[in-house]
Amino acid sequence: MADTTEEEDRKPQSDEAHSAFAPVDGAGTPSAPPEDEQPTSEFTIPQGLRIPPAPEDQESSAFKPPPSYDARQAAAFTPPEGIPLVRLTKEAPWQDRMRTMLRTPVADRPAPEATQKNDDETGPAVPRVLDLTLRIGELLLAGGEGAEDVEAAMFAVTRAYGLDRCEPNVTFTLLSISHQPSLVDDPVTASRTVRRRGTDYTRLAAVYQLVDDIGSEDIDVSLEEAYRGLAEIRRNRHPYPGWALTSAAGLLAGSAATLVGGGVVVFIAAALGAMLGDRLAWLCAGRGLPEFYQFIAAAMPPAAMGVAISLLDLPDVRASAVITGGLFALIPGRALVAGVQDGLTGYYITAAARLLEVGYLVVGIVIGVLTVLYLGVRLDAGLNPETTIHASSRPVIQILAAMALSLAFAVLLQQERSTVLLVTLNGGVAWVVYGAIASAGRLSPVAATAAAAGLVGLFGQLLSRYRFASALPYVTAAIGPLLPGSSTYFGLLDIAQNELNHGLAQLSKAAALALAIAIGVNLGGELARLFLKVPGAESPVGRRAAKRTRGF
């Protein structure tokens, strides 16, 4: 009973018990209860209920991770929307693994497994790792590597040194990388500008070897050793001297002239014109002229040599073959393939910049050749389109010419001597496939060019996967025999003779052939990644497609 009485006393009293109005008819006002017996609010915390006190002067965020959360030990998970867990096999080439990681959202990437140990217990020096990554990416981008492959190499370096949440970004002249230590820390961002570009595939292969060593678990490469190796790569000289490059330019032009029906005299004339143009371009480069004017200067001597042969009216000597050979040595096939590849893989800004560069260089070639052709037309030179595009009346000679062209192109690209023979054979195979489809099969030259370029890309990807290197040294020189030199020359000749409609049609055909080469090379590489099975893997190792436009 006593307990019941105490509970009833704790209940709030009714409003009548503590009304603020005086009673009617002068009734006396009841005396106020003692202070400790005053009624309480209905929202008062009951006695006996314990509530932990709030911490003083401490703010919390809804995005703050739990105290037990560790970003480096967090396991990968499948989110509710159904994105599958990323599974990678260590037997796959690091290029394929890094491409797969780049196509995966940041939240779904598995935690990095650092392959390089750090002497400091606090972890790697983040600014130095980012700087090393940018320097490696700069050499790759300056050497003509595609944007996706540059990002894959940068991503491989950061993961090898244990940096999580890294996002590389590559454009035509700017490289940047961002690293976020944790979900609550500010990101660290570094960038680097590519000022100079140069074609040296030997240096490109050395950089790829360095990245492969950094990502390998069997080789210990500290930050100091990586910096030292990078400095040695920068100091290395080109494998071929200047006279060898000039001779290679002559061999390339002579082989291309033979490829379209020229003889011995045409070979010599085309070689001399190309070598003179090469030396003239080097002279312009030494005076600091932009590359646009260098191409104008390099295009004029081969065209002048063709006009001179036409004025001499030598029997069985095709002047158009001389000019066509010179154009083969000048068409920027490397930049074209890289630009189309960047566009197909989703790097549209870099692709647009590369294709704009190709456009400027082609305009320079057009100006140089048209200047000489206009002069030849005024002098009544017999410049007539007397050859057909990629004529194959002499298959054995043309196959040898195609292989010699690929060999000279490889030397111009400063490739390693161990890769020259392979790319020469690849170029010969490409020409055989083109001749079988275009001549024997009587199909469209564009379709034949795309098929031959696709085979070049497939073989190049196979060789690069076998050697864990870049595919460019095995692809770029092999597409040399397929370049549209004849269509370009005949289009320019028609324009010089005021045949604008026919000339524009020929130039459009040349553009279609160039795009067929670039798309075929890219498609061949994609087929290699799609269907080839890596030893030890349950399925072929590929990568996610670029989802930057539509949600397929």
C-alpha cells in the first residue's frame, strides 16, 4: 500500500489542483505546496531512468567512419545495385589488371596489395610516389602512348607502393593524379605538364620494363631505385644515329614507290627526295620552327623530284610513284592510330587534340606538295594518274618492298633492335592479307585495309602480352604499307589541276583508309583481350567497357 501511495503521489495532478484562477464567491485561495512537492511536467524524465551524459565540446559527422574501420583492411563488397565483385588473377598481364581496375568504381575496387616494401613504418611518402608516377606517365605520353595505357601504368605504380583511392587523369598535355588517404582526409593532388614530345620506342620499352619491375612481387624496387632507373632512361641516347635515320627515310620512300609500281630509277629518285626533305626538316627544327612548317619543308623535295622526272619524260618512269613514296614517309600514321584509339576507349578530349594535331600536319603536307604541283602544272609537266592504288601486279617484289618499308619505319621510330625483325614480318603479313582480299578477292580497298590492320593489331597485342611491353613498337611500323599515300597524292594532283570534285573524292577515300587502319588496329587489340585466356585463369581476362556516354 505504501508503494502504491508513493506512485500515486508522483503522478501529475490535474489542472484543477493548480489553476491560476481564483475561486468564485470569494472562496479562499489554497496555500501553495512546498517547493519539493510542486507538480512536474509530463515531459520530465522519470526518476530512476539513467541517460548517459553527452560529451562536452565534441562534434560528430554523419559521414565519419566507425572507430574500428580501417581503409586498408576493408574487404571488397558487392553493393545493393548488383555490381559484381572484382576478381583479378595475378597471372594476367599488369596492363589488363590495371585496365580492369580503372573501369571499376572506387568503392568496388579491392584493397591494394603493396608489392614494394617501405623501410619507414609510417608508410610510403605520398608526395614522392605521386611525383614518380607523374614522371613515368610523362615519358609514356610524350612517347605517343594512348591515354588509357598511360593511366594504367600510373595506376600500377601507385598500387605497387600501397596507395589506395588514387585517380589518374590524362589529357593531351596535362597529367594529374589525386590520392585520398581516407574517407575524412583531404585529397592530395599533383599534376605535370608535357612540354616536349619525341618518338623513341626504345625509351618507351624501358619505361614499361620499369613499371613491370615495380609491380612485380619478385623484384624489390625502392623509391630511390625507381628514381635512379628513371634518370638512366632519360639519359640514354637514341639507338640509331642521325645518318641512319636519314637513310631509313630514303629506304621508306623508295620502298613505298616500289610498292605502287615504281622501278629502280623511281626507287632512287624517291629515296633522294625523301632524304633531302628529312635534312631540310631537321634544319627547320634546329632553327626552332614549329612542326607544321617542318612538314611543309619535308614535303616539297619529293614533290619537286617527281616534277623533275616528269619534265625529263623518261620512258617507263612514273613520276607519281616518286611523289607517293615521299608522302608515305610523311603521313602521321602513329598520331592517327593513337587519336582514334583514345576516342574508341572514351578519352574524347585527348582524341580530339590528337586528331587536330594530325589535321595540322596533313595540311602542312598538302601545302608543301600543292606548291610544287602548281609549279609543275604551270611548266606543263606530264603529271597524270597513271598508277592504281596499291596495284599488285608484282606480288613478290611488293611483299619484299612492304617488309623493307616496315623495317625503315621501325628504325625511324627508334625501336629496339630485338623488335625490328618481328615488326618487319608483321608488315609483310599485313600486305599479303591486303593483297589477298583486295586483288584476289576483288573486295573494297577500305575493307581490305581494315582487315589487314586488324591482323596487325592482333599480332601486336599478342607480342606485347608475351613480352609484357607496349604494343606500339609491334603495330605502328607494321601499318606503314597500308597508309593511303596514293589516294592522298592523286587527290592533291586533281586539286592542282582544278578538278575539285574528283580531288575531294580521292582525299575522302584517303581519310576512309586512314580511319580503317586505326579502327582495325584497335579492334585487333580488343579481340586479343576479349578471347585470349590467361594461364591459371578460369575465363578470359578483359576489362569493363567505358561507360561515359550511355548506360549500357
